[in-house]
Amino acid sequence: MEWRRRSGWLGLVLAAAAGACGCTDALTVHPVVTYTAKAPVVPVLTGTWIARADEPDDMVATLEIIGNETGLGQCRPGRVTLTLDAESVYEGEELCFFDFNGHLVAETKTPPPLVFYRQFLVRAEQDRIAVCGMFPVWVLLRELQEEGTTGYSLETLQYTVRKGNLDDLTVVISEPSDLRAFLELALPELASACDSGESAGKPFSENIYTWVRFERAPPEDAEGDAAEQGDR
């Protein structure tokens, strides 16, 4: 009876999470951020950020952060939209940061009425944001594990994967303390993979393990992006 109740609940979680995304994605039921933790040092990131394509067939990405004009706390109200090639991929509300022994995770939550969380491995400076792999960390960690031997195993967590024809959805249901303990162990390997990918010099289209670097858009570019999105 307990397994039947649990299976039914997982089905509801998957059905709800599927409506929160339309691409390869990974969500957690619980946040990794603890709101009592000390806020890591992260500058105000409000504005429009652009990752320029290095290769003709590489993606063009835009990161828009609205709100947080003065906030420097751990969690900052606002809206975050990550767009690839003019198509919105990830949208979230509130931008939170958590430091895992020098590895910075940015966390957003899905817009209402659903409440799930996405986590990205990032490096943030005053005029530059780097995102490891451009996917939520669980997508990259699962892919890295499937490609070879890793020092971590996702099987130590509770999660499920719904596979589609062109994409898939990972939903991690483990408790926050288990998520944090796992990321403490796994993030150094993911950061190392992105460091190695960047040094190899391959474009993102050929290697997802790389740091995609966003720079602040000039005011005229930011205004143009805002007008274009308003016309959609």
C-alpha cells in the first residue's frame, strides 16, 4: 500500500513538473538553499547579459534578470529568463545563491502555480557571468555519470526521469540536506569538466561541458532585446 501511494505521488509530481518546462530540464521538489546560511559575495546582476557566438553554428544566448537592483542578499526577488537562439528555455522567479566550498550555485524557482527549483553552477563577477553547461546541474551530472566513472552516484538520491522524443525531464525528490551533501561531493567534478571543455576550445554545439560566458549588454542592445520580447 505504501508503494502504491508513493508511486501515485511520483506520477503527480512528474505530471506537474512536465508543465514547467519544454526542453531538456531538471527540477528539484525542494530548494538547496538554506535561508539561514551566510550570503555568498555576489554582485548585483540586474540587467541583460549576452553570450556572443564564437562559431557561426554556435548558439546565441541571452540572460535577462529583472529586479534585484540593489539586493546583495542570498535570495533576491525578481525574474530570470534564459533564452537560446531567441527561444525562451528557462524561466524562474527569485534568484538565490549558495556556496559549496567555493562552487557557486544559482537557484531559481518556477513561476506559480507550480513550485519547483532549478540549480545552475555559475561564476559571477561585476561584468561577467559564466554558466557551466547551460543546463541545470542535474542534467549535466547525470550525463557526466553516464559517460564514464565518477566519484558520485545519482543512485544515492531519489529521482526519476521522463524521456521524450527530443528531450527529457529529471525530477529530484530528495530532501534538501541530501541534495546539499550530494552537491558538495559532485560539483568539483562538474566544474573540472567545464574547465577542461573550455580549455579544449570547442564551441558549445560540440561540447556541453564548457563555461558559457555572458557579458553585460550595452544599453542599446538591452533596449532592443526588451522591445523584441515585448512584440512576441
